[in-house]
Amino acid sequence: MDKVRRSLLIGGASSLVAPILPAPISPLNAAPLRYNLKAQRIAYNSYVVIGKTEDYSPDNGGDIVNVAFIDTSDGVVLIDTGSSRRYGEALKQLIYATTGKDVIRVYNTHFHPDHCLGNQLFDKKKIAALPKTISGLKASGEDFSSNLYRILGDWMRGTEVIIPEHVINYSSEKFGKHRFEMLPFKGHTDADLAILDHETGVLYAGDICFLDRAATTPHADLESWHKSLKEIKKIPHKIIFPGHGPADTTSRSIEQTDTYLTWLEKNLTKSARSGKDMLEAAKMPIPEKFQSIDVIELEIERSVAHLYPGIEEKTLPFLGQGDS
Ligand SMILES: [Zn+2]
């Protein structure tokens, strides 16, 4: 083998002159990638798989989201499918190892990629979602997926966007003894499905609720989000299972998401009124009660980018024609 080829293959001197780029992923240099998913029983026949309360990274492979499955006598009902084909595979194996049954219904709580890029492993005719989740995924799924390929590399290999084919236009459905009530909310996105299992009292809240992990806001409408949180609070339940963070028996996830978003908006409004730019606005001091929330600094920076232009527009005085 000539020296140049060898040097390219092993990295060699080329790394001294080339900019440092992520290593190309190939079967030769890829570490074995395996999600270590674990099912925890939170109620009768009900299991959750709790994602890391982190941002996407090649270390966690996108295992940052909560999913849940319910073992009914008709088959397994699955809520969300994770962020990649590989995650979907690990999840499917875990479900079978836990229940010995196949999945008969999948719900996608909303169109964000961490919740539905594992769809590929399941029958799309059985994947159910709200109409706007389906249209959102059709419009943005490919962009979400390419973005995750850039961040997660080989974890995403073979992942394709699968659009749910079962439209939720009904208020409940029953599998075995479990009656699942469909609760369409909005605010985190324009279609956020929460599901109440009347058999167990577990309320699967999707990303309307976060716990001990900062809420994400790329498609947020804060006014609708607060309204949804108010409504969800009134629904009798025993446990809330948020989209991110641990299962919640005290409704702390509702409270924390609500107070965090209120604080965020209040501070951004104050910054806009005092004429701060985005970079200055992002430097808000974090109150003690929020300091233990994971990924909060990063999500504040992102939320400033998502929300500040709209808040500035609402806050700044209108200088129309004729003003002098
Ligand atoms: Zn999410």
C-alpha cells in the first residue's frame, strides 16, 4: 500500500493540515452502537422507558425521550417510538421481552423527531396521530431527520420518516380492559396528544409536561401551552408521565412547566422593553428553583432564538406612518 493511501486510511499526517471534522462513520471505525433501554413498571400492565434528560449527542444516540407501553389482552399499546430506526428496534425487542406480545396500536404524541423516528419498526396503519401531527411530520419530517443524522451520525443509519396512517378523530378507544381517552392539546406544537388510560389513571402527557428537564420551544405557542396545562390539571389522574423526565405522582410536572414558561416569557418581555438584543436577553439569571433543571442554559438560549422576535414585536411600540 502506498504511503499516501495508508496515511489517509489511518488518519496520519492529513489530520495536521485538515480542519478537525467529525470522523467519517464507517463499519471499520464505528463503535458498536446499542441503546440500553429498560422498562420500568409504573402501574398495572403499564411500563415506561425513561430517556436521558440531556440534549441529543453521539454519546446518548438520541435516547432522550420517554416512551411508554401498555400490555393489554388485545396486544400492546405503545406511546411514541423514539428517535431512530435503531431505537425502534431496541424498543420492539424490549416490548416483546417484557410482554411476549405484538404492538397493535402506536400513538405519536406530536411531530417532533425524538418521538416518532422509530415508527419504521411498526405497522404504519396502526400508528395513530392527530391530523396536524400528520401534516407537520409530512412537511418537516425529512428536515428533522437530516438534522439528527448530522448530530447523531451512525445512530441514525437506515432511519426513514414514516407517516402515521391512522387519523385520530375520535375521543377514545379500548384495548382489552384499557380505555384510552384521546386528549388533544396544543402549545408545545400545534397538535399535542395526551392520553388518559382510564384503567390505571396514568395520564401520558407527551411534551405538554416536562419534569426536571427544560421545556423545548421550537414550535411553541406559550398562550395555548398555558391553557393546556390549566386543562390538564383538572383531569383526574394518579400519575402523569411527561414527555421528558421521571414519572410524576404529585403533578409537579404541570407546575414546573407552567412556572418555567411564565418566568421565561416574563424575562424576555422585560428584556425586550429595555431594548436588549438576543444575546443580552439570553443572559438572564436563573432562579434557584430552576437551577436543578437539566439542560436549562442551552434551552434558554434556544428559546430566545425561537420566541424573542415575536415578543419584541408585541412589546415594542408601533412606529407607523404618520408618527412623528
Ligand atoms: Zn420531546
